[in-house]
Amino acid sequence: MTAETTNTRARRSLPSMSVLGPIVALVVLVAIGAMMNSNFLGAANITNVLARSAFIGIIAVGMTFVITAGGLDLSVGSMAAFIAGLMILVMNAALPSMGVGVPIILLGMLVAVVAGILAGLLNGFLITTVGIEAFIVTLGTMGIYRSLVTWLADGGTLSLDFGLRTFYRPVYFEGILGISWPIIVFAIVVIVGELLMSRARFGRHCAAIGSNEAVAHYSNVDVNRTRLLTYAMLGLLVGVATIMYVPRLGSASASTGLLWELEAIAAVIIGGTVLKGGFGRVWGTVIGVLILSLIDNILNLTDLVSPYLNGAIQGVIIILAVILQREAKAKG
Amino acid sequence: MTAEQVLCLRDVRKSFGPVEVLHGVNLDLRAGEVLALIGENGAGKSTTMKILAGYQPATSGRILLEGEEVTFGSLHDGEEAGIVMIHQEFNLAEQLTVEQNIFLGRELRRGPFLDKRKMRELTRGYLDRVNCRVDPDTKVSALSNSDKQMVEIAKALSRDARVLIMDEPTAVLTGSETEVLFDQVRRMTAQGTAVLFTSHKLGEVAEIADHVTVLRDGSVVHDDRASEITEDGMATAMVGRDVSDLYPAKVGRPGEVMLSVRGLTVPGHARNVGFELRQGEILGVAGLIGAGRTEAFEGLCGLRPASAERIEIAGREVTIKKPRDALDHGLCYLTEDRKLRGLLLDKTMRVNLTLQALDRFGGWMIDRAAEDRALDKAIDEFDIRAGRRTMAVGNLSGGNQQKLLLAKIMQSEPAILIADEPTRGIDIGTKQQIYAFLRDLAAKGHAVVVISSEMQEVIGLADRVLVMRTGEVAGTLTGDELTEDAIVRLAVGLGANDKEKVA
């Protein structure tokens, strides 16, 4: 029996196309980048790429759970903009009484996290308890948050007070041991997410719901609660991403976080998570995010292809990723 | 014997990867005859049928159509040749109407437009021939399983099938519906159609088949006129051992009352259901399809909205609002629909086995080693035969899926097990194993409820039978009262108690 088990395990560990595909694509991109530009592998560029990936990456980890459980969230980009606007407003308003210092930054962070969780819970409540399709609900909230931030900014830009901005800046630009905070936070989110997805009950329940809701219900999985939690978790992560994002520019406007939802969904799909749910992997999402950022980065560093074609190339990659995975599935 | 051979398989082999599942099968379909292809789940019946109908190519061997060797490149080639297959899981577009389905892909036209009148007329004719009274404008999604079956047959009629292949057509039909189906089959064979059908109900095989071919483990082990073999003979040939002792002996000495239910109501399905269940007892629940049996017990287990005056488990009153509550009180429901409600077909056995009782395998983090140990144990205990442990559960045969489902439910170690149609669509050998398991469970002091539409099964297995009719308990039968006749009388409302009410 033991011999047989090890045998099957060994066979399972042979990487299939769906596992190899994203990794190979990433390696190829890195090789192309390195050949094109000598600065590509420099510490400055790598830090830049990773730090910029962190926002989408943190959100995409949450999105992986939502999609795995058979859901979808189109509102995350607008949600990020709205939370950023709210954070800035609250911090500016508290400035006269609290002054520049750690407490006011913590207050801002608390606002972001709470607002994120509440926004996620609202999506989740409408989808699970009220029973409206995820696509419709989040299409609606996407419009609502985008419009709210435009209204708060009165059509322009909400800016963080200059003194506060200077104080808050290190959260994006500095870190420990030369690794900036966004990268550290991203790494922690990824590690926790991967453990949660592949090792924990919660991840197993998400996959079961996405695979077949009725079976999950009959198997004592609290379908609505688990779904609600995926949306709340995504909202929380949007809040965390916004905490990292605000110090970068110190402002929020109607165009903040534009199309983030699509980039996050694209990263999840490129990483091998199935769009209709039932199977997801967080590490794949990370690779998906890196692939998307690297394309952007390479186009900016080289003048071979116009950076304006970035979207086109990303689009091709998304479609290719899905085709490759489908073929691998058909064979397997 | 003298009848013309329409479709034959000669030394057909089929391999999936390195595994050969058909080892040189010979089969003859003759015009005007019904061939019953029987065998245990996983014996290769489905594969054989798919090769005949052109769904799958054979790895080697020949297919002869009226003596000529043919290769079906696709399903379409098969249909062109007049071979129609009706699947167990129907092949109808749920969102289209009955008429649209019957003519799907072959719509009649007059000029550039659909000839709706002609199609309507023909549809009526086909439906009349199968005694099916559904409106051609009904959406298929609104039909019952038996009506869907009839629509499939009407569709086959419309294609002038020379060969009709039916995969367990009677599994979802009631007795009278089966009779209608068989009348139609007889009419078709009288017109020269060759029919192949599979069934686990050997009584039906004896009734309708002219010829019986038995498959076991991918080989033909018996091939002769139906008159040459008895039902017992068929069962023995299928299983390869004697199965006359299908049901285990009823040794149960019922003990304390484990479960007492009073005034259980499931809106729209069941009213005021009450019963008692004792330790060591198997309680059968019989009734017609639609009598509210499944719904009542799903309601009891918190799987759908329900209310009850009083539920007592082991003498203590309990409230059950959600499945978790039922499990906490040791009450567990085994669904009748293993494919849509029981198992995650695209997941592995390990994931399926532990899903319901995941909290028993580690805390927040899942203990995979413990899961693997549980799977080892389940495979051994329930005799689950799977090629690879990593394969998707959807690729297991029905019997093995059912055994896995049972193993999954047992991971929660229920004190009270409610098994809904525990042997639907599985072969006789596996049935015997499941019966033995359930009896053994009762003997160990658990309490078992078996909901079943097969009367033989309820009578053979249960100590006591509760009969339901239109959402209410029509009566309970024990000992000598326990006959098919008595169950039917209660189920259709001819019971002694009911007579008074009706009058």
C-alpha cells in the first residue's frame, strides 16, 4: 500500500502544462527583459516592479478566493479609489485635532481596513443573502464607488495634507533591509493566502462551493457564510492595498484604481484559477501579477514595441493562458 | 437466430491510457430483437454502447453494419447510419421546448422559414405514439424525468432509428411508465428496429429481452437467448458468484428509541410527519415518486426549510435548523443524487471523502496525512475500486461512486443514518455489499432509515416500513404485513385507514 501511495504521489508531482505554463511564461519574460536592457535585473528595477505589482497583487490574492468559490468582484478598483478618498478626507479632517504623527496614520489605516471590510460585506450580503448574481451586484457597486469618489473630490483630486504626506511617504518608499513595505506586505498576504487556500479548511470549502454548490450544501459546508467571508476578505485586502497606495501619490481622484478589477481578474486567470470556480491557487495568481507587470515594465524599458500596445499584449497573454490550460485539462 | 444482424462488434478492445477496459467483445444486434446488455457497474457496458453509437472509437476490433465494416468518425456518422443512443443523463436542451428538442439540428423548413405547422403535427404524432401527454410547447426543464425519457424516445422515433441504444432507460421510470416504454419498444422491434438496452432490474430484462449478453470485467461471459437464462442465472453470471442471499438476515433486536419525530412539516412537500426509530433497527420508507419522502427527511436534517412540533434524539429534545445541527446530534443524510448533490465530480476521492467531516481532520489547517489514512481505510472497508487515487471522482463507475459517498457520510460517524435510494443505478454485487453494510451498522447499535422506490429492497432490507403518500404518513407495516401488495395499497391510498377518510 505504501509503495503504491508513494508511486501515485510521484506521478502527481510531475508538473503538468497548467502548472508549468505560467512559470515558463514568467521565465521567458525575465529572459527577454534581461536581454533587452541591462538595467532590467538591477535591484532598482526589480524593487520598482515588485512594489508596483503589490497593489494589484494583494487584491488579486483576495480575488482568487472569490473566484474559486464561484464568485466575481468587479468593484475592487472603484472600491480602492473610494477608500483612498475616504482615508484622505478623514486624515485631513483629523489633522487639526491630532496633528502629524503615528496616531493619525493609524487612524487612516483603520478607516481603510474597516471601510474595505464593510464594502466587501455589502457585496457579499447582496450576493448571498439577497441572492443577486455577483456580476450584477459588483457592476452596481463598481459604479457607486467610482461615482462617490468623484463626488467627494468634486470632480477633481483629493489631496492629502502636505505635512502628512511627507510623514506617510515612507510606508510606500521605505522598508526593512532595503525591501519596501508594499513588497513585505504583499509577501505576507501571499504566504497566508497560499496556506489558507491549499492547506486550510476555508480554502477547501471555497473550492467545494465553486465546484458544486449543492454538494457543498449537502456536505455541511455553510455556503453563504463562506462566500460572504471571501468578499469580506477581498474588501479587507483592498483596504490594505489602499493603505500602501495612498502614500505613493498622496491623492485620490476619479481615475484612481481604474481597471484594477480587470487586472486582478486577469492575474488570477493567468495563474491557473478556473473562472467558473472550483479550483484556485494563490501562487499562480502571484505569477499572473508578475507576468502582467513585467510586460508593462519591458515595454517601458525597451523601444521595440510601443508601450501603448501594453493592453493588447496582456490581452493576448490572458487568452493564451486559458487556451493552454484548457488543452492541458483535456489531455489530463 | 435467423434474424438479420444489423450491427455487430467483433473482437473489440478499448483502452484508456494503459488500462484495457474491454477485452475483445463480440456482440450482435439483430433486426426486430431486443438485446439486453447487463453487467455490474464498471463491467464495460457504457463503453460498449458508446463504441456502438460512435461516441468513442474502439482501440482495436471491427464494427460491422449489415455485414460491412464501418468506422464512425463521430456521433453524427452514427446517427446517419440510423443508430440512436439515449443517455441515462438525458441529451436534451433544457431551455428549449419539447418540439424544438425533437427537431433540434434537423428543423423542417419551408423556404427560409421554419415549417412550424408540420413540426407541430409530427411532434404530436410521436408523443401520441409513446403515450406522452406533455404539451409540445413545454420547456424540457419543466418536465419530470419520466417525461424526459419519453421525449427522448419520441426523438428517436423521429429519426427512424434502425438501432436504438438505451442506457438504463427505466432507472427513473415508475412501473406503469416502464410498461408504456416496453410497449413502445415492442412496437419498434415489430417494425424491424434493433434495440439494445441496459438495466439493473433483472425482472425487466427477463420480461422484454429476446437475447441477453452479460459483461463482466470487460469480457462477455454469457451470450444466449433470453429464454435460456433465469434471473438468478443472470445475477450469478454478472457477479461471478452466487447472489441468492442478496439481503442480509434481519437479526435486529430493536433497542431504545433513538429518534422520535412529531409533526414534521416541510412546506409544499410534507405535512405532519411523525415516526419513531429505534437503535439497531432499519426503517424502510416507501412511497411513490413525489410522495415527499426525500423532502421530509431533508427537512428533518436541516437541508431545507422545515418545522416540527418535537424532535427527540436519544430522549432529548433538539432543534435542527441547519445541517450542522443535525450532524452535531449524530444525524446524517445520504443523498439520493450522488452526482449533483453527493460528490464533487471534478475532485479526487480524498477531497470528497473528508469534505463533510473536515473538522475531524486537523483544525484550521487540514491534516492531509490523516486524510490519506482515512482514504486507505475507506477503500479497504468499502471495497472501492479506482484506477488511480488521483483521478477525478466523476470517472469512477456508479457503484464505486456510491460506495465512496457512503464512506464520506460515515466519516461523520452518525448515530442515525438516513440513506436515500442508497442503491439507485448500481449493480447487484455492489447492492449486496451496501445492504450488508447497512445491516451491520444497525447491528452495531446505530439506527438506519432507508428511503427506496424499489419495493423488493424495502421489504428485503427493512425491519419496519413507513409508507408515505402525498406528503403524509399513510401507514407503517411490520412482520407479515410487509408485502408488496400492502405497500402499494398504502402508497396509492387504498389502505384500510385511508378508506374511511376517503369515504
